[in-house]
Amino acid sequence: MRMLVTGAGGMLGREIVKTLEMQGHEVWGTDITSTEERLDITRPDQIRYAMISFRPNWVVNCAAYTNVDGAEDHEEEALLLNAKGPEMLARACRKNSVRLLHISTDYVFDGTKDAPYREDDTPSPINVYGVSKLAGENAIRHLLTDYLIIRTQWLMGIHGRNFVSTILAAAQVKETLQVVNDQWGSPTFAPDLARAMAILMEIEARGVFHVCNRGKATWYDLACKAIECVGLGTRIVPVDTSAYPRPARRPLYSILSTMKFTKKTGKVMPLWQTALEDHVRDYLQHAKGSA
């Protein structure tokens, strides 16, 4: 099949392009930052050109405004990229009979539930980023029936800055680090997510799915495990969210249930601890190659 990937220069975008190519699909990876394969999903003329010239079977939208704190001061920009852009893609997909896969987030929830969030739980975002992502979801649902919306969380991978790489870099120069220990989620390895996305497309799944690595952790848990994986002696001190006030509020418990994914595909996502070990191995190899 012919796959058009937006945001292909990002952490997840690069992984899904690689995964789809390995499966034998014809992939056109585009990104707003690319000089040769540029596609701005907020520009109808550029979307129209991509549809006409490539004639994809699927559009995989990994493009997004992902600066959670930045969105508080740049609401218009976040809404343009996270809500209006997906709406424009959905309109183009409807017109051209193309299927759309869109990536969303656990931040559409407020984090007050005491059990993992299911796909049919009512969203209630508590920050601008979450509001903008939910608006994108709603636009797609309003315009299309042939769509996949995949919510994920706490993404880690070598093709972009993430919590694990930040912690490992800081641990190289500091003896002690304070890390938040009252926010819960499921760390997710970008290559694992990309493989799950490909599986859902292959079986022609439709609707909303939660996809993340199995198990739960706090940022403190994740930091401790990452430090352990590289054998550093950095001391990690647990603190509450209140110790690190941020412009955007974070949900305290936004773990996503992957039961629907498993029931539909027969697949079980790897544990986050295994995924982290894979990520740290890739991170160290990448760092060695860069050096």
C-alpha cells in the first residue's frame, strides 16, 4: 500500500516510516521542517498536492505541537497544528477516499480516575495541549468513519528529546536529581508503538485505540530504572509535583488501558521495563555513533 506519513522527521514519525518500509509498503515521509519533502498540515494547498501526486491509501498523521508547557502561552499555534491541521487532513481524506491514522495523547484525560483509562471514558483535558489534541480527535470523528485514532503516552526514542534522554544527560554531570513521584503513566518505546500502529492498519481496525507499553510507573520510577540500566551512581530523590510547578497542569494518573488493542489484535504490548532497556541500548549506541 501507499502510505503518506506527516511529521516524519519526529521521534515517532521516523519509526513508523522505517516500520512500514520494512513491511514492503511504499512510504512518502513528509515534514514541515523538510526542504525536499515538506508538508504543512495547516496548508490545504500542500495537502491537496500530496493527495494528487502520491495518491496514498493511508495518511498517518504524526505531526503535532507537542510542547505541553509552551502551548499555554501559544494556544493559537497549538490549536492550529493539533486541531485545525487534523481537520484539514480529514477533509482531504474524505474527499479522496483515503484512510487516516491520527496520533493523540493521554492528556485528553484529567487524571482523576483511579483505574486505567479506556477508550470510551469521557475526556476532560486540564491543559491547552490536551484541549487542542481533543479538538483534533473530535474533528476527525465528525468528518470520517474510516479512521484510526491512537492515544499513547510518555514516548521515548532516539529520534528526539524525551524524559529518559534528559535524565541520562543530567546524570552525567550531577550527583543528585529530584524527580516527580506522584504522576503515573506508562512509558512507551516509539518502535513498539510504530509496530502496533502497523498491525492495526494491517487488520483494518477502526475507531479509537489506546496503545502504550504495559505496566505503570512514575517519572521517579522511570528515572531510577534508566539510571540502573546505564550503571550510574546518581542519586534520584522523589518529590511531589508541587516541588516543580509548571505552566501546564499534568494529570496525576493517566495510565491507558490496552485491553481493546489486545482483544482486537491478539498482541500484548511489551512491558515498559523491557522497552526502556531497548531504548537505553539504542540511546547508548546512537551516542557512541555520534561521538
